[in-house]
Amino acid sequence: MNFIDKYQNVFILGIGGSGMSSIAKFLKQKGHEVSGYDQRQSYVTNLLENDGIQSIHDLNNKNYENSVLYIVSSAMKLENTFLKSFLHMDNVMTRPQFLKKLSEEFEIIGVTGTHGKTSTTALIAHILHFNKINVSYIFGGVTSFNGIGGHYGSYKKLLILETDEAFNTFEEIEISNLLVTNIDNDHIDHYGSFEKLVNAFNNVLLKVKNKKIINIDDPELNNLKLNEYISYGLSELADYKITYPNTFEYRGKSYKIITKLIGNHFISNIVGAIALVQSLGVNIEDALLSIEYFNGVKRRTEFIGEYNNIKIYDDYGHHPTEIQSTITALKEKFDGKLVTIFQPHRYTRTRDNFKNLKASISTSDVTFITDVFPAGEEPIPGIHSSKFEDNKIKYIKSPRMLLQLIKNEVKPGDVILTIGAGDITLLGPEILRYLNEEK
């Protein structure tokens, strides 16, 4: 019996997080009794409840049991919880430790990269399931085809896994095939320097057992001294050569991509996904057909609604490159003015990327900026959203005031984008209701 199956009952701390909720759903389908804790009820905990997974929001009456497997989010501080005296026990595991154990049981098909790994993992899972290959998968997002991104499948012991670089989660996972979308400047508070982040990616790639698939357009990936690999990108040297807006060439044959996703970054991710599923036995034509039916991942340039030809989108982007890609994609897609509402995520990320964040949001026609979403961090003196203000960027403290400002700013044909990794996602539906009420 493998380690995980020794425990019928699993309790997950931080179960409402994107990475933890998918693990919860995967384990529930695998046959375990799963429950967990999160600070508050949320959209994700409600989805989990629909899948038969209960969550509590207070740990005061919770006691340690040696018959329960505890999986703990990397974002949680355990010093003040009931597990503080049991961190050394085998049944108390961090998320990276759990995923390492899982990789000893399953053949891991990994997807990593600073940007695009969630939507690319979800797309790969969709392509395989569309083609009747019932693989297991775990990724930190919500889709229309299966809700929370966790599933226990019947196809061999194959697991499609979003292998996250945050907290060096991917360091010890045993990976069979790996797709890498890019390497960008993020999580430096953990790694200490960009060079150490690049080295972490390099170390993971060197340990991949079988196929490596890389985006050759990414300068950091292109500079790594890898042995055999499959490449995709705009470069003439790429095995899968992309031509924007929506074609690629492979072995002398040209293919057209039909997709509901908006932006060149999604086209790049799609071609990487095709390269990966082809290595698993799905031909290009079958992959392309399934992509036509992929609606994307919630909060990845997600269409929220429309009023009077004013369209509202929501996106999870919180790094300058992600924000720039989303803004560029929407501006290329639509002729009207783009009004962006950005919520910075974490004080450390805002501090470390201030200049590039400001440059990325400045490419929108108009930008409103809200207070920093702390994500558990303490404020840093001098790091405040008001510092972004200039003639194109306006700091807004009051959400109610923001609704009226947006209404005055937009006209038919314009686009509104809410963007950030925090609770800014709640604003899009509010704006839609407000526009309808004020008509």
C-alpha cells in the first residue's frame, strides 16, 4: 500500500486556495473522506461543498489525530494552530511534500512556468478527456468542463499536474514529461534572486525522465543548456513554429487554431499543449478539434457580461508580464476604449515590480487602482497604491465611488477589465449590476 492510501481521512488546511481545493477534489474522487479549514466561506468552498467536501472556518475545537492525513497550504502559518506540536509527524505534510509523495505513485505529466501554467494544464486535461483519455489531473483553477481542477481518472497512472514554482514546490516532484511556458521575475522574496529562480527551473528540467517541451521564445529557457527537448515558438528553429495570429507549422504542414481564447499568449500556450499531448498519442487534428470547445479557466480573460455593448472581463494577472499580455490582447480584439481596474497583489510583489507594474497598467487607456491585496502579508512602509498615480492612473479607495467613476468613463463599444489575484474578481459582477440599475 502506498503512503497516501494508508489514510482514509484527509484534512486540508487552506482548502479554499486554488492549489489545495484541487487536491481536495482529487482525493475525494480517489475514495478518501476529505474535509478542511479555510478562513472564510467562499466561491471555492461552496463548490467543494457541492462535491461533498465540507470546510470549517474555525480551528479552536480541532484536535490532532494520528489516523488523519493533514495537508497544509504553503501560505499557512501553523505556529498558532492545533498542529504546532505535530509538524514532525509523518501524517502532517506541506503541499510540496504531498505532491512529492503523489509523484511516487503516479506518472507525472507536468506543466510549469511563471505565466500560463494553470490554463495550459487545464487545456491539456480538456484535450485528453475530449479524446476519451480519462487521465487524472490537478491544477489550481476552475473550468466549465469540470469545476474545480481536480480529478481522479482511470487511465493508467497518468497525472496531469500543474507543477508550481512558488515556494520551490516543484523541486522534488518526480516528473516524466514537462512543459515549460516561460521563466519571469517572480517569487523573488522566496528565492532571493532571479538567478536562483532560473537555477531552480534548470534543476527541475535536468531531472525530467522523458520529454521536455519548452517555449523557445523565452530568453531564459533558450539560454539553458539542455540536452534533447521539443520546442515551440516564433523562432525558425522551433519544432512547432508559430505564426500569429493563429497558425503553426509542424514538419512542413501548416495548421490553423480556432479558439475562444483571446491573445497571442494563449496561442503560444495552445501550441505547447498540442506538442505535449502529441507526445502522449493524441494527433494534432484531434487536439485542434477539442480546442475549439475549450472555454478557458475562470479568471483568465474571463468574459463576465455585457451591458449596452460595454463588455466586462476579469483576469487573475498580477505580474507585469501577465497584465501587459491581457491588456494588449483586449486592445487588439476590440476597437473601443479599455478601462482597467487593477488591484496589486502582495506588498512584496508591489515593491519588487513597481516600475514594471506601472508600465504595464499604463498601456490601458484609463486605469483605476485599488488598495493592495495583502494575501497575509504585513504592510511595508512606503508601498501604497497611491504611489502609482499619474495622468493616466487614478487611485481609488472607495469601491462605491469607483462604480460611479467607471459609469461616467465608459460608452458603448468600450471594454472594462478587472485584474489582480485578490478579491477584485468580485467587482465585475457589481459593475454589471450597477450599469443595469443606473440605465
